[in-house]
Amino acid sequence: MITDFAPAQEKREPRPVVGRFAPTPSGRMHLGNVASCLVAWLGARSAGGRMVLRIEDLDPRAQSREHARLIMGDLHWLGLDWDEGPYYQSDRTELYVDAISRLGKLGLTYPCFCTRSELHAASAPHASDGTYVYAGTCRNLSTEEVARRSATRAPATRLRVPDVDDPAGTVAFDDLVYGHVRETLATECGDFLVRRSDGVVAYQLAVVVDDGEMGVTQVVRGCDLLGSCPRQMYLQRLLGCAEPEYGHVPLLVAPDGRRLSKREHDLDLGALRERYRGPEPILGAIANRLGLCEAGEPVSAETLVGRFSWSVVAAHRDNIVVDDDFLP
């Protein structure tokens, strides 16, 4: 993936801005989730736009309605409201299966029998993010070979990407924070999954279908997902979905560089809500690192609407270190 780190020119689309929250209910929200949700909400509200709430519970291990309820309660406590939803991906499987069927009828999908260990042995991770580039091992299996393998192993489903010399396989876009991004799918990821071997629909496909169906025009999320955009944009073009604009925000990391996760229970909203009466000190700490308020200033989400600027966030795109002095 080639990235020109000159920020994209700030612009307003002629279409109304529709943003979205898309949490996974695998546990309580942590500070990193709060940062992404805050910027997503500010991006929409500062443009007079709307917010959609979608619970991304595709994986059976993350289909907890109780966790979803806690997430929604935490969003309300933070002052981050929404206008539509909640939608649950676990209720929308038919839409995803239909999309995969449409791609199959175009001759763009094929069954893949590779195990995880085989995938790692056959390809090297891309240097920038550790993504394995699929070597095309199952791309041209005969009908007979597919039938023979299917008798003992359920296949995953992969999407064919254009060959390296086909211009259709190079995707470029302007991220609101990281500027111009360009990727050639064949060399950066190869043919990618749209359904796992256990039948669970892949994240890449589900979010494209959902964003298209829900009219989302602005996708804001952590910069660790920047590399997902070219795959999703390729799917959008194949499925006839409108392309939203993207803004990827810096990650919150521990002093040793580890990305914060839901295992950091002292930094999840359950612990933080016991420590603070209101969200203003938490939002202020995050907003300060994004250049939106002064150090030590407690602020509400509503107060930040009038201060929000994509160009300011772009100027503060380095990952944010959460040390002992981060929160007041």
C-alpha cells in the first residue's frame, strides 16, 4: 500500500453526511473505541449529518446482546447519540449470502481449502501490516478436485482480484486523515475471503453490504483498518454500492506500543465510569491528543462539535500513547 501522508483536502460532499458506529460486542468499550466513536460522531454532527448504529456480531463468539446493551449505555453516557438503529449483523445474513451469490454468478468467487498453516507456509506477510498475500493455491482447481476435497473439508470462499497488470485491480482514494492511498490488490492481499470455511461471512463483505444498504457516506475507524479500504472499495464497485469517504484515526497504544484492547479492563468504560462522574475528563484527554482542546480541559461531546476539523485531526495522526498521566 502506497500512502502519501500529505492530508487530503478537507471537503464536504454534496450528499448529506451519514456516519456510523459499528462496535463488536465482544466486551466493554475501551479508550481506543471511545476515540474512534468520538471522531465518527463529530465528523457527522459537525456537518449536520446523521449517525447509524450497527452492532457487528457476525462471529458467533461475539453475539452477546448483553455486551451490545452495555455498549449502547456507554455511548449514551459519553453523549454520543444516533439517529437510526441498532442493526445487528447476525440478523442480516441473508443479505450477505445474496451478495456472495451475485459475485459467484459473475464467476468471481471460488472455493478455497487452504488451512491457516498452509496459508502461512505458502506466502510471506506484507511488510507494512503483516497481512498474508494469498498465493492463489486453489484458484484454478478443477470441478473434480473441488468435489474430492469437499468430501472431507468444508471450503471457504474467496473473491478473485484482477491480475497485477489490470488497472481495475489498483484502488486509490483520499483518506480524510492520511491523505492519498493507493493499493494494487494482487500484490498487497491477493484473492481474499468473503466467507470463512465455518460459514461465517467475512467482515470485508458484510460491512460493504451494510454501509451500502444503510446509506453510510462517511466511515471513520482506527488506522489499523486503513488497509481494508481497497478491498472494500473493490467490492463496492462489483456490487454497485456507493463509495463512502473514509477517515482513519490514530490508535491509542500502551507505552510499549501495544494497541489497547478489551483485555485492558482498567481502561474500559465499566472501570472508567466508576472512576469519573461524567465523561468530560475522558473526552478531554482524547480530544487534546487530537488537537481539539487544551491539555487538562474537560469537555463534552457537544462542545467539541464546533471545534472539530478534519485538518486538525490529520495534523495529529500519530498514535496516542496512554501512559500514567493520560487521564486526570
